[in-house]
Amino acid sequence: MPYVIAAPCIDVTDKSCIEECPVDCIYEGDRKLYIQPKECIDCGACEPVCPVEAISQDRRVPEEYTEFIEDNRLFFAETLPGRDEPIGSPGGSHKTGAFGVDTPLVAGR
């Protein structure tokens, strides 16, 4: 998983990163954004535009946010509340729009 969006994004969702992403791999939950690890090309374009510094490479996630590495993956791999199946790899966030749901970790914060 090249890049991860951590806790500082919760309830901020500035979306500058979505506009900057050349492969459209950043998806919108209800309170936070998530990077689809299979679609991300590890270009880093999203990281410097985040106003709250919530984005970092998975191997550089600050220690207090390491749980977001797995949480980011789970957003796409697990069936989220109110959905019938996992989101998977939809091929671009502009195709799907906002999902309006978050992982239990984010929803519980």
C-alpha cells in the first residue's frame, strides 16, 4: 500500500488530494478519504497538497497513526455497514462518487 490517509483527515476532507491524483484512486467515505492501494501508483502527488498532513507513505506513517495502514485497506476489502459487498477496486473515484460510509475505526472516532 503506497500511500495512506490517517486521522488528521477525519471531518476535514479537503479533497485537494483528489484533484491532484493522476489515477483517481482517492475515494470519499463519510468523514474521511481513503486511498485504494491497488490503484495507487505511488507517485506522491497527493501528499504535499494535503492541508492537514494526513497523507504519507505506508512505511512513513507516524507511529500514532499506524492503525490507519490496515484501516485504509479494509475500507476496500471488507463489507462496510449498509453495503452488500466490499468496494474492491472500482477503477476511479469519479465513477463512484462518495460512498457515505466509513470503516468502524473512523466511524467510532
